[in-house]
Amino acid sequence: MAARSWQGTNLPRVGGFNRAVVLDAIRARGQVSRVELAERTGLTAQTMSNIVRALIDDGLVVEDGQAPSTGGKRRVLLRVVPDAYSAIGLHLDPERITGVLLDLAGGVRLRCQRRVPAGASPTAVIGALSRAVRQLARRSPAAVLGVGLAVPGPLDAQQRQVLAPPNLDGWSDVALADALQERVGLPVVMDNDATAAAIGERWAGAAGSFVYAHLGSGVGVGVVLGDQVYRGISNNAGEIGHIGTGSGGRSCRCGRRGCLEAYSSMRAVVEEWRAARPGAADACESVSAQYELLCRRAADGDGTAVRVLRQAAARLGYALATVVSTLDVDHVVLGGPGLRHVEELVRAKVESVLRANAWAAHVRPIHVRPALVGEDAGAVGAASLVLDHAYSPRLATLLGG
């Protein structure tokens, strides 16, 4: 992918945007000089000097050594102070809550996990989420900016509600973000889990334009175009898991037939495997536990397990071919717990199907790679939401939003 190269502007009225541009550039580079920053952002030396001085005064950036001499005066290097602030990220999955504490540089400092009992009510889940927040906040070495919450869609962004996720039985119009914010006393931002994971990937170093396919209890994509996350008009872009064929096919938990999730979700893959190999897994175990066993068998060369996973990956590849053809992007990132033990098997099949079916693939060859962030991508992305809202350059900042 192309290296990130945000361009600033020297207009005084958008100083907030310029500050975000500079901080993001320092964080992405690790260590960088003022001169290089000015070259990369297009800001004047004076503007750059003023912004860097303010960032240092605020404790967000520190001078850290000097660059190798090139014959003249050695340039002083800058880096982000990781412990200046931290952010908490929570990923709500139908079976578990995963939490992480992220520092300002994007590093995971702490991690926790809590099970979600089958059929848990929103009230019970909010209690578990708040306990996870308190556990991480108590151990944070820095002030916590806020909490990011990654949840299955669909969402009502304006009302900060989880509407009726197919994988969360009995949930309807739950004001989850506000309820959690009231319980923990910290700002809470919420997003679709696949979109949050895409933001986490961007914070981990991915740049340019890409589609992030999140494989977990459900299937969804996050879209990044020109370094900007695309959410759609209702913040529900990327819900490919429930796009049906229009007629027939397997029944899906959403009530329709032929959805991608009816073939490629963890539950669907496990059901296919158990149908092909009766007794292969204990039906009393959780879906994730059965899926884990399936993936281990596939990694060990079990032919049936390999076949079932390849079939699911092929379905995903066909769906992603439509996405990348529509958006005209050439990079797909695969992430989430659905890749555990079988990352290369799934990646290779998705890539082969994509390249064979994406429109104009000979003009822009399609590349598929595993995520920079591991299976905790949803939680890491959720924490990155907080940092992204606070510091990352966004068009809304530039436009005064």
C-alpha cells in the first residue's frame, strides 16, 4: 500500500487539522525530524515549528535523539509520548467481550476477556462491559481519553443505538453507548465492529485505500478510501454479511435466505463440518470452541475440515470481488478470530477467487494479506476509534465539523 502522506494547509483557521496531521505523521513514522515533517505535510517551517512546540508543551511529543549526520547540522528527532494518554477498546461479540488498553502510539498495554452467557440481556451485557472498563482503567499508566465500543450492526449512529443484530437474540433499539457512558463516567464512541477493525488497521500502519474483511461470529467489511474511513450515510457501510442472492439458498439468522453469513460465518462453517462429519465436535460446546477445533483439524491436514473452510473462503471471495470491483481498490485485508490457525489457507483461497472474478483485475491486480492487528482487531480498532476521534486528521476537522 502507498505510504500515508497527509497534506496540511497553512491557513490559520484550520490549525486543528494541521496539528492532527503533524501528530499523525510523527506517530506513523516513529521518529522524524521537523524538516522531514514539513516536507511530508507541505507545511511551512514556521508553521511546523509552532505546531511541534505546542505538541511538546502539551506533553504529546518529545525530542528524542538526532538523525545521522549528512554533512550539516544533525536534525533533532521527534516521537510521540506513548504514555501521554491511553484509550480503552471493547469488542462485543455474541460469545465474549474482549477489551484492550491502547497507548497514544497505538501499542496494546493490557488485555482482558469476559464471556457473554447465551441469551444475555442488554442490561447484563452493559454490566459486563462496565466491569471490563474499570478493570483496564485501574491499571492504566496514563489518563484515559475515553472508551471505544465495537459492536455488530446495524446501528443508529445518531441515537447511539444497537438496532437488531442477527447474532444478538432479543436485542432491539438498545442505547448501548449512552448506557455504558453513564455507568463508567468516560466518553464512549461506538462503531460497527468491521469498521472499527479497519480503523485499528490504519492505526497499525496501513495506508491508502483498502477493504478490511472481518471474520468472526458474523462477516462484515470496513472500507478505507484515501486514508479516510467510509461509513456511509447511516454509518452502516460494509454489511456484506446479509446481502442475499434474491432467491433461495440457506436460511440466515437475519430471517432472509442466501446471505453470505449463512455460508461463511463461524456458525455456518461449523454446521457444514458437523453435517459432513457427525460427532466431529461436541454440540454442547460454544460455536467458537467448535470452530477452534475445526481450524486445528484443518491446520493438521484433515481433508474434510480443509474442504469446508475453502468453500466458505470461496463464498467470501466472490462477495469481496463485487466490493473491490465497485470501489476500485486493489488491497483486501483479512482479520478477526475466524482466521485462527488457518490464516494462509483462507487467504490463499480468497485471493485466488478474487483475482479470477474481480472486474478489471488485470488493470489493478488484487492483493490479499492478513491484518497487521491480530484476532483482537475489533477491540484494538475500538480503542483506535477514541484516538482517531481525538487526534487523527479527518475531513470533518478540516471543514470545521
